Amino acid sequence: MQRLLLVSVFVIATCGLIYELIAGTLASYLLGDSITQFSTIIGTYLFAMGIGSWASAKVDKNLLAFFVRIEILVGLVGGSSAAILFLLFDQVASFRFLLYFIVTVIGILVGIEIPILLRILKDRYEFKDLVSRVFTFDYIGALFASILFPLVLVPHLGLIRSSFMFGIFNVMVALWLLYSIKEPLPWARLHKIAAGIVMIILTLGFISSDKISSLAESNSFAGHVIFAKSTPYQRIVITRQQSDIRLYLNSNLQFSSQDEYRYHEALVHPVMSALQAPRNILIIGGGDGLALREILKYPSVAHVTLVDLDPAMTKLFSSSPMLRKLNQDSLHSPKLKVINADAFMWLKHLGANRPIFDAIFIDLPDPSNFSIGKLYSTAFYGLLHTVMGPDSLAVIQSTSPLVARKSFWCVNNTLRASGFQTSPYHALVPAFGDWGYVIASNRPYTVPTRYPAGLRFIDADTARDMFSFPPDMGPIATKIQRLDDQALIHYFDEEWSKYLIY
Amino acid sequence: MKPTRRQLLYGSGSAAIGMAAISPFVWDAIKPQKPIPGGIVGANSARGHRLRDGAFPAPIDSGKHDVIIVGSGIAGLSAAYHLDKAGIRDIRVLELEDHAGGNAHSGKNDVSTYPWGAHYVPLLSSESGHIKDLFRDFGIITGEADGLPVYNEDYILNDPDERLFLDGRWQEGLLPTLGVSAEDQAQYKRFLAQMESFKVKRGDDGRRWFAIPIDESSTDTDARALDRLTMKDWMLAAGYTSEPLHGFVNYGCRDDFGVRHDEISAYAGIHYFAGRDGKAANTKPDSVITWPEGNGFLAHKLAEPMAGRILPNALVYNINDTGAGVVVDYWDGQVSRRLTARAVVIATPRFIAGRLVPPLKSPDFTYAPWVVANLTLNRLPGGAGADLAWDNVIKDSPALGYVVATHQVPQMQPLRTVITYYWPLTHLSPAEARKEAIARTYEDWQKLFLSELYRVHPELVGHVAHMDVWLWGHAMIRPMPGFIWGEAREGALKQAPPIFTAHSDMSGISIFEEAYTHGLKASQAVKAFLA
Ligand SMILES: Cc1cc2nc3c(=O)[nH]c(=O)nc-3n(C[C@H](O)[C@H](O)[C@H](O)COP(=O)(O)OP(=O)(O)OC[C@H]3O[C@@H](n4cnc5c(N)ncnc54)[C@H](O)[C@@H]3O)c2cc1C
């Protein structure tokens, strides 16, 4: 019995510290500014423990039963704390209040544990032994927790699952006591039922941690999620915060309505204005209709073919009133033909009667994995040749030359290796950063000096400046992106992982 | 490194502790599972065994041809292809199965074509110039640049080529990198460097120590001495003690030969790493050539011009040189028939050749049994750590892992695919393993493969639409110590007109180049004999 209680000290000490670490990590993660978050969480937690210790004196009878109840409660609240905080991060008006409230509750409960245990054990040990043993186990548990947390729990289990797991440990202490104690406990059956129920809740939580995580994931977006859909190809999420509408594909930001005009004007006009009366246009990707909106500003355009893999994208952007306003209903243009197909396969199997496009816009997600990387390869650019005439121009969005300099120049160099002349440029799009594009052509390209009226970002001066690169983003030699050796994917991964923490 | 949001939320995924691994799929895992449709297909062992056990009825009719080829594996098809090219057109190829191809057979469903056995060929080695013509013929080599062949980009293996599953995560490449010691790393480096040096090592006769085809290798006694010990013993003697390195080499030996590294000849083991010295103008030297249907592509191309002259479902049970032509009797499932020819090429494995022509018998030819399963999936396999690759290897698994049929399709994200699971049965002696395997039902195999698959890919529970299993009882010749440079094989290389032999097992290593070369050589010998 004594030994059992001392083991409980170890377990509850570990659990107690883990909850504190989880709350601190979570707060600094969700709210940023880790020094402030950690110190206020620790402060609050310790202060709440103080309240708990003080309150423990108010309990006089049935200490053991009381201790069991506390364990069940700590297990329930502490165990589910990470899940609750993650899930409610974006749903409650004052997340901070919720955070400190939960931390305080856990702190109070944990604060009660040790004094009550000391009193339970007081008749079984001499005072000096008692204090020495209990605190020895307490501190060992703390050390154990502090090592376990960064080395095992965060990297391998994640916060949500860890917190459920330690909740389960707390309840196990309660159950252990309930079943191993010989002396009669009032309401033993009720205690057992309560512990059982909490155990089931925590176990279910533990098992479903990944589901909870993915639910919580939508909360990682700035603003409220107003649309979310998993298609066979990707997860589409649209958020809104005041007037800012954002599109995320697989959690990667695709545009912010605040500054997308910069991105899309820079993508479209340097090519379109350089052509004489472009008629036949191809867009690859770009199912949001925003590049198309810019293209339709040229009256010479007769046909636009838009090839986007995911029908859900083109459907969404041609049906939602809010998004139709954003793309000025471009997807309903009679000049448009939408083809929902894989661009590589579509180009490859076009057959003998290949159309020639005057301008091609490649507005694909960044080359972050080997699947999308195929559309940045020499093989794909080789296919582009087959649908381009001597005067045709193609432009490729090519990630940020500032953050991912090698990746950007790898796209440029791959186009060159595929037999194109290239004209790289970049524009500042605040939601993304300093963003890069590459124009591919068969003849030398000259930056146009005249643009359609009414553009907000591009004019002759801006356009000219876009084509010069400061030294920190200037050209470098890179490997070539080939299907059998996707160098770009490694560059991209290496460069962005240094930069992004998400 | 800062933890990413995903890591913080989910952990790294090695939460394989207890239920955690299946957590998001608990319902999928516990809900009653519908059995997955499919069955044991192929390799007509019942008919094959008739050859061992049975009497056959007397032939009901007879025919006459210039050359009969027994077996339509790569060696038989190669012999036919070259005889045909040389103007000897009156040929029949008799094949026990209902299709040509042998170990290079492939299948097809509404999702993809897929291999049943052989699935790739490395870039042609410096001794394989004679195969270049074929590759040009088939559009595999499209030209030359800087003195090197240009391979068709569609067939060059796409990146990522391979990934390894260990400790609950995938990593790129097959040598374990996570959690290995500096000593391991040093041994990897030394081992790979030594293999590179073996690649270019030549004997006094100017030939490479490890050539493809193997009979182009140097006769250097130091090289041949490597054939007298096992790969594992050689490694230990050379100071390679690293456990993950041994695991990697053992994987390589099981993958290429179906033999563990503690059994296989060190010469064969090293040959796997050092034989392939091919280069191309347009891809890296260690690249390989592959197709969704694997080497079925080559088998089909070789068989195409022979259409009408390959007789399927023809089990040859008797070959007899009468002095006035060679008599070949076969059973077509209902009746026996007889063909007579001026020359015969036996392109079956040697243990079968020995049953047909007793002097060809040799107990030194032993074979590794394999099981291959093709699984049609309604979603792509996932996995944390590294993207889905062509070859997906599971560390320390009895099965090797799986190859993805749609990998060469440039489509960004196929929604469905077929994966081919390879399993060399090396846990028992070949005879015992064969016996155990034959006794298993489709349901047994399904359980074995699925538990293996779901352990690594819990997300695939409920997404396996179809599964077929193929048992290769005698899949590959086993290059045990002493076999490659021993007497049995030397004897097997001698031709005894008018009955010729051609099969990869005459090389002691079972690869396309060897089978093809034996077919080519047999065709030349037949041609000389007929003329
Ligand atoms: C699972 C597996 C994976 C492999 N992977 C590769 C790989 O990736 N790359 C590679 O290069 N090699 C691989 N191989 C090796 C492969 O065996 C060779 O590449 C090559 O296909 C062998 O051809 P073969 O003609 O020598 O023999 P086989 O393919 O064995 O041909 C013999 C033929 O004879 C027929 N036959 C037998 N008995 C009779 C009879 N009595 N009457 C009529 N016909 C008969 C058989 O049905 C068969 O068609 C693999 C083999 C297996 C089993």
C-alpha cells in the first residue's frame, strides 16, 4: 500500500509536469512569443497549485476517496486539455481566457494531490521519512517528464495524443487504488464507474487523436474557415477574415484577396502585353479563374483552354457568389473551355492535331512533392514545345527567388535545358513574399511598355523593374529537374523548411 | 530544427505504440471486412507436376518444322526472335502456360498493367553491346550522344526510385540513415566504394571481374575464389560488421536472387552491386529501365513477330533424337501431339530439361521459390517521411516490399494503382518452403500479405479492391557457393546438337541479359548446325 502510494506520487508528478509543458508549448505555438507564453503559463500553473494546496486543508474526511476523485478529475481535464485547446482555438471569443482557465483548473487539482497524499501517508511513516520520500519521487517524476517531453512525446506522439495518454495514467492510479485498497471506501462502486467512464473517454480520445488533429487543423488558418472540402486530389479550404478571402490547397496558401491582383497581374500582363493580338490561350492550373480574369482584359482573346485537375476547384469558383465576384465571373466566359484533366497526360495525349497556343500560363502549386514535380520537369516542358509556335510565350510561376533561390533558378535552368529562352522576373506579393516567374519563349522576349488601362500593379516602370534581380536573388547554376532525378524537389524542401515552420 | 505544425499535432508517426498506429482507422480496422476478391493464379503447377508424375496418352497426330523451341521465357523468345531474323522461319515455340513470357509475364486490369515477375533491366553493361540492337529495335534506346546511348525517357525509372520503411517512417534510399552510428556510416561508405572499385576491376585477361553476361567475366583466380565463400562470410572477413549494412546486403541478395546473404556465393552477391556498369547520355549511371508491366514489355515485343508460331498450353513431355530428326511430344490439356524438327532448343529451367532429356539432369541446379501478389488499390499508399516511390522496401520484413505499377505514368496523382508485392521464401530450405507454400490457400496468402501491408499502411484498410497471388515454385536459380564457377554449370554450357539449351539458369544468375544472351547464342548454334 505504501509503496503503491509512492509510485502514485511518481506518476502524478510526471503527469502534472507534462500538462504544464503541454499548455506552455501549445500557448507559445498557437499564440507565438514563447518566452511570454511559457513564463505566464508556468506562473499561473504554480500559483494555481498553491491555491490547490491551500484548499486541501478544507478536506477532512475520507481522504483516500477524495484523492481518487482528484485523480479522475485531473485525468479528465488534463488528459483532454490539449485536444480542447486545439479544437477551440478559433472557436471561442477569448482563447486566452480558456487557456488560463484550463491551466488554473489543472494547477489547482494537481496542487491538491501532494498535500492530500502526505496526509494519507502521515501515519505510515515518520515525518522526516515521509517528506523525504514523497518529494524525492515528486522531483524524479518531474525530471522524467521533462526529458520525456521533448525527446519522445512531442516528436513521436504529438501533443494531443500525449495529453490523453497522461490522462489515462492519472485515471489508472485512481483505478489501481480503488481495486487494491483493502479498507472500505465509501461509494466505491460509484467511484469505479466514474473512473471507468473517464477512462473510456480518454481512450477514445487517444485513439482518435489524428482525427481530432485534422479537425483542429482547420484552425491553423488565419480567419474563419468558410469552405472546406477534401477532393480525391487535395484539400480545399477557403477562409475569410474581414474582407480578406484566402484559398489554401493542402494547407498551402494559394492567394489572399488582399493582394492577389499583384500576383495575377504580374503573372499575366508581361506575357499578354508582349504579344500582338493573342487569340488562343492555355492556362494550366489556375482553376480559381483569377489569371483568367486578367487574360480576358484583352479583347483579341478568342479561346481560352483551362486545364485544371480538380473539377471541385472550377466548380467552386464558378458557383460561389463571393468567389465569382473576386474572379469577375471569368469562369462563365463564353470564350472559356474547362478541361478537368491531368495537364501532363492531357498534353501527352493531345494527338497529332495539336493546337498552337499564343500564350500559356502555368499556375500550379509549388514543387513541394514528387507528384507535382513532374509538371516542372524537362519532359513536361518538352511537351510545351509541341503546342507553341515561334512567337508563343509561356510563363511559369516559380516560387520565391528570395526564399528558395536554387528552386527558382532550377525552374529557369530546366526551361533552358528544355530548349527555351528564358526571361525570369519577380514581384512583391505580401501574402507570399517576393515571388518569381519565368517566361519561356522561342525568340528573345522584350518587356512591353504598354499595358491595359485599369491595372493596379503593373505599369511600364514596375514591369521593367521586375526583370532585374538584386545580388541575393541573382542567377545561380543548379541541377536540372528531370523525371528520373527530381532535383527541384530537394531544393524546394531544403530551402522552404529553413524558412517556414509549417 | 523547429517542430513543424504537423509534427507538433500528430507526432512523427512512429506512434506505432499500441493502437496509436491504427488510430484514425480504428473503425476501418474493426468493422467486418468483406473478403477481397481474387485468387491464386498462374504458374500451372498441376500441369507441371504431371510431367514429374504422369504418363501421357500417345500422340494423335504429327507435324514437321525446322526448329522447335521448348519454353517461351525470355531465352526461348530470344532464340526464336534471332532465328526468325536469320531467315529460319519455320519455328514453333511450345509453351506450357497459356501465355508467353515465363518469369517476365505480366497482367492487366482496368487500372494498369503490372508485372508478375521480372520488372526492370539495368542500363546495359559494357559487355551487353549485343543487346543494344534489340533495345534500338524496341525504341528503348533512341539515339546516341557523347558516345553514350540515349534511353527513351518514358522508360527510364522516374524519381523517387526507392524508399525504406523503418521505425514507423519512410526514408529515401535503401540504406538506413536514421539512427545509425558513425561507424555504420563509415562502413556504408567503404562498402559502396569497394563495390565501385569492383565495377571497374579487371583481370589480366582484360575482362571485368564481374561482367554481365557473367560468362564475359575474367577468369582471374582471385575473382573466382570469391565464389567459394558466402557473401556474409566475405563481408565479415573484409571487416564489414555493421548490422544495417548486413541488412541492406541481405535485402539485395534476396531481392535479386531469392537467396539470403548467409547462403549465397560472395561472387554472386558482389556481382549484384558490381556487375551493372551501364551508362547513358541522359540519366544517372545507377538508373534502371522499367515499364508498368515490368519486363512483360520485353516479352510482348519479343513475342510479337512470332504470333501464330507460339503454341500455348503445350506441355512438352518427351524429346527424343531419332537420328532422323528430333521428336518432341506435347500434351495440350486434352490430347498429345507430336512434332519433329531438325533442331530443338530446350529453353526451360534445367530441372525440367533434365526430365525431358535425362543426361541434362544435374542436382546442383537448385531453385528459390517466390510468391508475388498484385493488389489493386483504390487509393495511393501514403506514409510519413518520404513520398511514394517505385520500389517501397520494408526493413526486416519477410516480404521485400512492393513496386508501384503506375510509377512510370507521368500523371500527377493517379487515384488508383496496382502494387506488386514480392516475397522470396527464404525462411526455409527451398523444398520445405515450396511445400509450405503449396499447402496455403488464397485466404492464407491474403491474410499474410494484408497483415504485412496494413502494418505499414493502415490507411489502405478498406481500399484494396482486388488481389491475386502467384506462386513461383522454382522462380530463380540459386547461386550457392561454388555454383557459378563450378563444373555443373560449365557442363551445362556445352551444347549437344541437334538438342540445344538456353535458359538464364545456365548463368547461375537469373536476369534478363543472361536469358536473352543464352537465347541469342542458341540461335547462332542452331543456325550453324542447320547450315
Ligand atoms: C519474381 C521474379 C522477379 C524477377 N525480377 C527480375 C527483374 O526485375 N529483372 C530481371 O532481369 N530478371 C528478373 N527475374 C529473373 C527472370 O527469371 C529472368 O529475367 C528471365 O525472365 C528468365 O527467362 P528464362 O527464359 O531464362 O526463363 P523462364 O522465364 O523460366 O522461361 C522458361 C519457360 O519455359 C516454360 N516451360 C517450362 N517447362 C515446360 C515444358 N515442359 N513444356 C513447355 N514449356 C515449358 C515455362 O512455362 C516458361 O515460360 C525475376 C524472376 C522472378 C521469378
